[in-house]
Amino acid sequence: MILAVDIGTTGMKMGVFRIAGDTLELVRQFSQEYDVNIYNDGLFGDIEQDKWKRAFVAGCNAMEDAVCDVDVISLSGTTPGLTAMDADGEALYPAILMLDQRSREQARFIIDTVGIKSLLETTANMPVAGGCSLASILWIKDNCPEIFNKTYKFGHSNTYVANWLTGTFAIDPSSASLTALYNTVANDFTWNEDIASTFGVSLERLPQIVPAYEAVGRVRESLSRELGFGKAPAVLIGGNDAVLAAYSVGIEEPGDIINVNGTCEITLICLDKCLVSANYNIRAHVLGDRWLTLHVMNAGGKALEWFRELFCSELGAEQFYDQFLPQAIETWLDHESGVTYVPYLMGSRYSLEPLKAQLSGLTQQTTREEVLAAIVRGLCEYQKAHLDEVGKDVPLQDVIHVTGGAINPALIRAKSKWMRDCKYIHNEQSSMKGAAMLGRKFMADQGNL
């Protein structure tokens, strides 16, 4: 039995899976939302780590009849989720999320000091606020020196939760990729000592890098009893949620594509060589000798929810997504519209400037349906630009896997029109399933299957 835990940006999903031959059967599942802190004119985005722990405990309590038989816990996590921890693993400051924009000055300092060419050749990523752990670490150093000085380890969401469970500080390559401290191009489980020392970050303050499918320890005995585990399960460090979504649907060969639709919208393309660009991120895959592009729109599903709350407040979520949204898309799918949407409602991972969303081309005849269709089209065209860029160097498959809570048939029709005309395959809860698949691999490697 495997407990897969998806530590999402705005909520946690947990599922207990039973290994049945070559398949995984979902026995029980649980989800709980939590609030993210967005403040200082939208530039700061963080979350208290206790919300992760409370959601985990609630999930174990809700699934106690299945949890008691769990052998392995496997983690999927939002990243960066940069967390400063003391020697006991206690958080010293809220986790700084990828939505955060506070460290633009520090990101620029990293680029000016090291050079974008050198950064791309080693870390494969351009430092940006929120999406770069080193920039967030330097922000803490500059603005909260007492926190920086007390920090024993810096890590991500899976580092924090795994340490709470086992007492071990660890991180995996897919999560380490966006730190600006990991040798992502080499993907050799090493931190970049030159970059770390340049900015006064001791390697001793960074967690050990281990493969996603390896155990970092077992749940501590006292905590295991408290959570209702009967076997002190092994804990796998797991990986980034988007990468595990890709893993779950077989994204393994060059040109394979997955489009993840949640609070953020993310398109990933599998690579057999590290193809770097300042226009997107690169993640190490949970598989060896593979990388994934990571093209993120911070406000994907969040943009649709923002529209519903602002322009359709009289509609419940079910009526909006099942009726109003499909009608708006169908009305404008084959009609020209002068309304355009620049989709930076929650900024951009790829700009040092605080980009903001824009709606233009509005007239007295513009309806809210036309505005919504323009928002959907703008999101699709944003991802289309990424597919076009990578497609110049990598032959793209004619199938796109789509997943996430913000997807529905109407949005798939929109993607076929405005993003890429190809076959779309819809998959459910794949980040959680990807974590469960790591658990199955671990059991097989241990000779327990």
C-alpha cells in the first residue's frame, strides 16, 4: 500500500493506492484546500508550513482505515516553496511560493554577477523572483538577516514535509532544478559550489540531493503512531508536482507533451538533451538522462476563477464551468474578436519586471462572454508560443496529455483551436498518481513486488 501526497499550491491531495500486479488501485483519497498569503500589492506570495502539516494530519485521520496498512509514503510538491528551517526542521519563515515577486532585485543581482550565459550553461534556468530559490534566499539574507543566520537548511515543500516525517533533510533533482544552485545541465546530484560560494550560501545549508524514488528514512515512531500508521512507512522524497504529472502519463520520449491545468497552467515537453532558454524553465525528470521544459503561466485556472468572482458572482462554480464557460467558448471559437488578453494576472516567471494582465479592445458592445473567451484564447496562445519555440529543435508528438482540476471538454476544444491542433488525452489526478508510481518503483527495487 502506498500513500501518495500531493502538496499543491492551494491545497493538498492524498491517496492510498494498492499495488495490484502492474496497476495501481486507488483505495481511498482525500483533499483539503488552504489559503495562500498574497499581499503587498500582489508582490508577496507565501504560505505557513503548518497548513501542510495540518492537511496531512487531516488526511490521515480521514483515511485511517487505509492508512494503517501503508508501507510507503511518496511526496509530490509545489516548488520552489522555499523554506528556511532550523536544525529541528521547524520553519523560520513562511514558504516563499513561485507566485512571489519580492526578490526581483536579488534575481537581477544574480544575473549581473554570474551572467545569464553561464547560468543557463550550468543551472539551465534564468533566475526570476519566486521561481528561483537563490533569489528568495538572498531576499531573506538582505531583509531578514536574523532568519538567514538562524537557518540550518534551505529546502522546498518536499524537504520540509519529509524532514517532519523522518528527521532527514533531502531534495530531489526535479525540485532542485529551480534553485539556481543545482547543476541541472549535468544532472549529477551535485550543487554548484561556485555559485553558492559567490553568494555566501554554504553547501552545508543545502539538503542532500537524492533520486526521487529513494527513501530518506522511515516515519519517526512516535509520529507514526500519532498518524495511525501501522508499519512506520518508508518516505520517498518524490518530486515536483508537474514533473510527476508528466511521469504518470508516460512522458518519457523526446517531444512528448503534457499540459497541466491547475491554479497555474504548465506545459512540459520531454527532452533527451538540456535545451536551455531564457523563455522557460528546465526541470530534471525523475528519470535519468531526461529533462522537461517547464513553461508556466502563474494564473491559469486562477484567471478563470478571478473572472467568475468578478464578472459572474451570481453564478456558482458548477454553473459557471459547466454552462457559462462552454457557451462563451463555443460562441467565439469560430468568430473574430477584437478583445485581447495579456495573461499576466499573477506576474511572470520569466521577467524581472512586475508584468500585469491587460484586457484591450473593449467596446460598448463587448459582452462578458467575449471577455472570457479572450482570456481563454490568451492563455492558449501563451502556451502555443512555447510549443512553437521548442518545436524548432525537437519534433513534437501529435498528442497532448492534459490534466488538472481546471480542465474540461470546452477548454480542450479551445486548446485544439488556439494552442495546437492535435489529439488531446485527459488524465485525472496525475501528480498524485505519479508519486504513487515512484512508490511502486521503490517497492520493486527493494524486491518487495
